[in-house]
Amino acid sequence: NADAAMYRAKELGKNNCQFYAHEMNATLEQKLALMDGLRRAVDDQQLRLVYQPKVDLQSGHVFGVEALVRWEHPERGQIRPDQFIPLAEESGSIVAIGEWVLREACRQARAWQDAGHAPLVVSVNVSPRQFDDRRLVARVADALRDARLDACWLELEVTESLIMRDVGQAVDKMRELEAMGIALSIDDFGTGYSSLAALKSFPISRLKIDKSFVRDLAHSADDQAIARAIISLSHQLQMRVIAEGVETEQQRDFLAQYGCDEMQGYLFSKPVPPGEIPTLLERAVAPA
Ligand code: C2E
Ligand code: MG
Ligand code: MG
Ligand code: MG
């Protein structure tokens, strides 16, 4: 009986191993195929940018937009960045993709200005490998020059973990960008590990409250406390503060009541193709 049980356990173990190996191969294969596809995505013009408005909570006006990349995969349709940015980061394709995003966002910002719209700050997400690129500052300067866009209309979003890896190096690079006139913000604030002492040495103009703290804001006393703490920290450090993922009026009202400066989220608009931005500029919301 004991032998039989042992035999069954072994069989089960073997099957489990086979099962996992099979699963792993499927995802590994998928991953490699996506990585391979990503190498050509820029040249084959499969990337698109959508833009999500950022709204000033006092005036109700759109003052900026965040550029968010989408991949129109020839077989798999539209793929969200969460599913391919980490792969591009791993394979190194992120440098070319990031460069394309930066140049396209600057070009679009300039095109809106040329069309006579009130100028918007356009925000671009920067991932770790892209930030580490020795030529980042030069690439940003080139993108601005080629688009004939003044640096004051560009903002870069970085994450806490990115800048906390090597504080000295990050401070130097960010000071260079700041000296050019570019604004820097910290994305997903509160989800990483920030040294508060280091935070004040960075030339940051804005903290973004992560949407995980906004989601249950109406019901969760913890999330309310966290949001208030981030708002007050931002203001103490002379930064502005924006909440991402604002979906309801209740969330917006809480944030406005706590003194949050700006918001971004489905309540005002989802990320949209560039052609839809001009209409959204007209649609100022009633101040909270
Ligand atoms: P993120 O920069 O924190 O962007 C916010 C994400 O939240 C976006 O997802 C946006 O579509 C989504 N979002 C906005 N409003 C709401 C809302 O009200 N509710 C909910 N549930 N979600 C909302 P998306 O576009 O899928 O991008 C995901 C992440 O991928 C971004 O997070 C960013 O980290 C990264 N990413 C996107 N575009 C780029 C890029 O061009 N370069 C790099 N390096 N990363 C990018
Ligand atoms: Mg962002
Ligand atoms: Mg974010
Ligand atoms: Mg995020």
C-alpha cells in the first residue's frame, strides 16, 4: 500500500513537472516571439501613441496629456504596454521604442500648437534601461530640436525604483534635464521604495499618486490617509501632485477636498488617439 502511494506520488510529481515544463515552454515561446516582433515594431510602424488628458482640479481645464504607447500586432491585435514594455526592457528594444515615443510625442505636441490649440505639456514615460542610456539627454535634446518644441512643454515620468537604484547618478542626469527646461515627475508614487531624504535632492516638479490608492478612496480609510500623506508631502517639498486612475466623482471630490492639484483618469477621459484631443480641450469640467 505504501509502495502504491509512493508510486502514485511519483507519477503525479512527474506529470506535474511535465505540465509545468509544457506551460513554461508555451509562455517562453510566446515571450521570445513577442521579443522578436518588438525588434521590428518601430521600423514596421506598428506602434501608436494614445494620449490621456491631465486636468487641473481648480480650474477644470486640461493642461497636459500623457503619451501612452500601443502596439498594433499584425496577428494579435492591439497589445497593452504592460504586456510588452517589460519584454522590450529585457531585450533592449526599449531604447529604440522609447526614442520613437519621445520623438512622436514631441512632434504631436508641436502639431497641436501649430494648429492653434493652447499649448499642452506632453508627458512621456521613461523606463529604467532608457534612463540609463548614456545618450538620453542628447536624445531628448535632439527630439525637441527636430520637433521645434520648447523644452517647457515636455515632461518625463520616471518611477521611484528607477531613481533610487543609484541616487547620485539619477540626480546628475535629472539636473541636466531640468537645466534644459524639462519637467520631471515620479509615476506610481507610493508603490516603490523611496528614500524621503533622497527625494528632496531630486529636481522633481510633480508626484503622481498611484491608482491603487485612488481605487478605493471613497471607502478605505487607509487609502484616504495615504493619499492625504502624499498630497501633503508633495506640497511640503514644493511639488505639485496629481492623482491617476480617477474614475468617479466621489474620488475626485475627496482629492480636491484634500488639496490635490490635478487628476487623470477615466472620469474625464480614457487615453484617446491624438485626433480626439482638440475636442477634449474644449470640454472643461466644472471645478470640484
Ligand atoms: P502609467 O504610466 O502609470 O500609466 C497609467 C495607466 O493607467 C495607463 O495604462 C492608463 O491607460 C491607465 N489608466 C488611466 N486612467 C485610468 C483609470 O481611470 N482607471 C484605470 N483602471 N486605469 C487608468 P496603459 O496605457 O496600459 O499603460 C500601462 C503602463 O505602461 C504605464 O503606466 C507605463 O508604466 C507603461 N507605459 C505606457 N506607455 C509607455 C511608454 O511609451 N514608454 C514606457 N517606458 N512605458 C510606457
Ligand atoms: Mg505614466
Ligand atoms: Mg502611473
Ligand atoms: Mg502605473
